[in-house]
Amino acid sequence: MTFLQFLKSKIFLKNLLFAVVAFIVLVWLVSFSLKLYTKHGQALLVPDFTGLNVEESDELANDKELRVVIADSVYIEGRTKGTVVDQNPRPDFKVKENRTIFLTINAFNQAKVPVPNTVGVSYRQAKVSLESAGLKVGKLIYRPDPMKNYVIEQRRDERIIEPGAMITKGSEVDLVLGKGYGSQYEHVPDITGLTAKAAFQIINDRYFNVGGVMYDESVLTYSDSINAKVFKQKPDEGRNLKVGSYVDIWLTVKENKFKIDTINVQ
């Protein structure tokens, strides 16, 4: 029998058909097994852990066939210590079974740090010293003095605070600055589209104080408040304002809102 005749024979065709069917079955079995292994098409909705303590978070995660890990802690005044203030992924996000949810909890205790000596240095030097110590610039108070924008006093709770005093990390220290003899006015900067942290820095760097900070209805969590951006400010950008005056800001996480408002302001 020649090779060509063998290719046309019933035995070859039967074996070829068997091989094709076996290959199709094998591919189907592999695909089916992978779907079972990865739980193809099955997803769980991440629950909201906000406000729960660690034990309650573990119980909820086990009930939903998920896992939780405490990834970070922050201190937020007014929130219950040891409870969840943020999570990743966010609530209602679709995940697979046994997915790890990373939680941020409100710290039980806040560290204390010594206050540096900022008296006699420029505002910018004082700001660097305070931030390096884990503190923040609070209110800017102006007083007649020939040394413009140099620190005359450092205060907390309207009282002079001495260098080395231990206060809670992240606290604000008010600075009393000299007015100098030159212009006591500055242009209000444009802070639309900036996060609160960036806006605070620019406002202070222009020697103004942050006034009211308002969040719209889109800001629901601690994470939202960090990522929210300014869509409105008062007074408006470009106005001449006396140093030490207040600038109010409004924030949102709706990107289209602050973009539209930015266009309208311009």
C-alpha cells in the first residue's frame, strides 16, 4: 500500500477523526478547568468597612469570603479610635473570592514631638522647621515690626509656646509675623484644581490664612477628602488682599465640576 493510498484509507481517516475529537475535548477540559480555578464570571462586591473596628472587620470579611489587612493608620480628631476610616478597594468594587482588602484605621494614640524655635527667622524658614518636626503652620498673625514676614512669636491656643514643648504630631503652630514698612497687600492666587494640601500651602506662602474649608456632597470618605480638589474660592484670584486675611475654599471629587468652574473663573 502506498502512502497516498494509506492517507485515503478508512483506518487513517478513523484515527484522524479520533485525534481531532480528542484534541477538541482536551481544549474544552482545559478551558473548563481554568474557569473553575479562576471562578470565571464570579465576583464579590466589597462591603463598606468604614466605622468598624478590627474584630468587626475580620468577621465581615470572613462572612463575605474576603480577607482584610491593616495597611496604615492616621489620626482624625472626632473619629472613634481603632475604627476603619478608609479602604482599598472601595465599597461595591467587584473582586474575586479571598481578595485582600487593605484598611486604614484611626490611630489609638498620636505621637508627640518637640516644637522647634522659629522666633527670629523668616516665615519660609519657620515653615520648613515646623514641617520637618512633623508640625504645621497654623494662623498667620501680623504685628507692626520692621522685619517683614519674620517670626516675632510662635503660639498655640493663643498662648506663646516655648521651643522644646511637646505637642501632638500634626498640630498647628500659629506664627506672629512682622508687617514691615512696605506693601501690606498681596495678590490672591488661583488655587482652583488643587488638592486641599496644595491649596493650603499656596495660600500660606502668599501670607494669607486658610478660612472656611467646605466639601460638597461627593466627598464621603477620608480618602475623598485627601483627593478632593478646589472648584471655588473666595475671594477670587487676582484680588489685592491684606496679608493675614482669609481665603475660603470649596472642594469636590467630581473632576468635571472643578474643571467647569475653573473655565468659568477664567
